[in-house]
Amino acid sequence: MFEFKFTDEQIMLRDTVRDFTNNEIKPIAAKIDEEAKIPRELITKMAELGFLGISFPEEYGGGGFGEVGYCLMQEEISRGCLSTATFVGAHQSIGTNAIYIGASEEQKKKFIPPLAAGEKIAAFGLTEAQAGSDSFHLKTKADIVGDEWVINGEKLWITNGGIADIVSLFARTEKGISLFAVDTNTPGFKAGPPEKKMGIKGSMTNALSFENVHIPKENLIGTDGRGFLYAMKTLDAGRLGLGAACLGTAKELLELSTKFAKDRVQFDHPINHFQAVQFMLADMATMIFNMESIVYRTAVDYDFKKDVSRQTAMVKYYCSDSLGKIVDYAVQIHGGMGFSKELPIERIYRDSRINRIFEGTNEIQKIIIAHDIIKKRGKI
């Protein structure tokens, strides 16, 4: 039997982030979408409150809240703006976390504190033109030359790529795929223009190029040739955080839809009197209950350092798929107003679609789940 109760500190964190989202993020969410940019002052405010390192141990400058705390934070931020939640996730859950997972103690003390404090921004450099879902076959190369690594290659669809100070870069060496911390001020590094996207417009996405980029030998994170393992472990956390973001968005949609259904009158009755609308609300609430259950059950296991690869794949697949259904219901309940930019439903609809693609497509998640089931002969 799984039993879990949030601590007083976790509840305080949730309430703090909720107040911040209501006061600082929601009022400018439409502007973030329209201008395709998260204001730097908003990032600074989040950094000052410790949001950009909430999951990491205090000894490295983090908040010490672990994955449960991180999921609580992402749930609340996502109720206001999925672009902002995507920025936070790319910086903390995959960009910085990749270094934290692979790094030696000395490297953690060097790289994590400025990232956890938000003094520097991180990005996660894995995807390439021919290495999206098939990330094992990336082509970016790193060659050792004297006391330096020389990196050449290109990355695509890198969240935070245009604003990052440090890229957790995966490149191929003679020993396999390895992880490097690359300072974006290094000569030979270049970020392309921001991609023009359907949704999460405020989250900057760029192609990155590395042309004879020289970095210190000690910027190899962890063990040469172990980078693919670090990437997969990082994506476990990334998928879990994405599930929490889907959960927060879904909760916001249910509240907005329930209020609208109460206020909207047709045929002399509020539309929440009609069974068709009631059934949509019931389906939304049921999916949200399941989403919440698997997100926090998995987050607890993650913090206890259990192997959660199958569970995080389930979280990512189920939560993103459910959000797609929930946001569609929300548009339907709102009718024409759900299709209008006058209300946030239209923006949330566009923002939600990417969740079934990034952090590994949902089809890849099904493969991960199925392979683990077969390996363990059907045992849960």
C-alpha cells in the first residue's frame, strides 16, 4: 500500500510558488506568449526565491527539496504559464541535473552552485538532426588534443539554447558518448535564431553549433564513455517534471472549465446542468486524480533512489496524453470562447501539444514500458 503525505515544508513551498504564480506569472502569461520571451526580471525573481535550484542539496546551493519539491513547484508554475515551466525544467531538471548526475564531487562543487542560484542558466544539448528519438546515434564529436577537448557538431531544438551560460553537451569520443560542460562564451560556439513555434513560445528554442570549440580537459563530466547513461538518467527526472507540469496545467483547465460552465447560460440553464458537460468534467477530474497519483508516487521513489525508468516513462506518457484530452474538453466546454485569444484556453491548447513530443515521444515511452515489462516477465 502506497501512503504519502506532504510535509509542512513542502506545503509551504507549494503555497509560496502558488502565490508567486498568481501574482507574477499569470498576469503576464499572455504577454510572454505574444512577445515569445520570458522577461529577464521574472527569471531573476525566481532565482532570488530559490526556484531555479529547488531540487538540489543545500550543500551545493540548492533548496534541498528533492524531486517531490521540484514537482510541486512545476505543478504550480504550470498553472500560470507552460513556457515558464519549460524554461525552469530545461535549466534545472535536465540542464543542471545532467551535470549533477554525472559529476564528481569536485565538479558538483564547481558547477552546481551558480546554476542552482540562477546566476548561470543551463541547457541540455542532446538532440541532433538525425538523433532525436534515436539519440544514441548522435554525430557531434569531441577529440582530446593536449590538455583540451575540441568539439565539433550541431544540436537542434535546444531549450534555453540562446540564453544558456552552460550547455550540458553530449558528444561522441573514442570511448563512446560522453558528457561535457561547455561555457557558451567559448570561441566557436554559436546559437542560431529562436525557432518559431506553435506553442510554448516564451521558451527559447535554438539550434547550436560547435566549431572547434576548445574546453578544459576537466570539463568532461564524470567518466569518458558514460554520457549516454547520464542522459537516460537525466531524462528520468525530466519526464517526471514534465508530468508534474501537465498535472498543474490540467488542474487549471478543470477550474477554468468548471467556472465557465457555471456562468455560461444556454436554454435558460447554466451549461453545467447538462449531462454532456458534466461527463466531460467528470472525465477531466478522473484523469487528474490518476495523474497526481502517479506523479507523486514516482517522485517519492525517485527521492529514495529507486530505479524508476519504467515509472517515469509511464508518467510522461499518461500525463501528456491525458492533458491532450483535458485541454480538448476545455476548449469544447468553452465553445467559441475556447477558440479565442480573449481567454487563456487557446494559448494553453497550443502550449500543451508539445508534451507528447519532447523528453522522448510518447511512442518511445511505450517502447520503454513494454521492454521493461517483458524483461521483468510482467511484474509491476
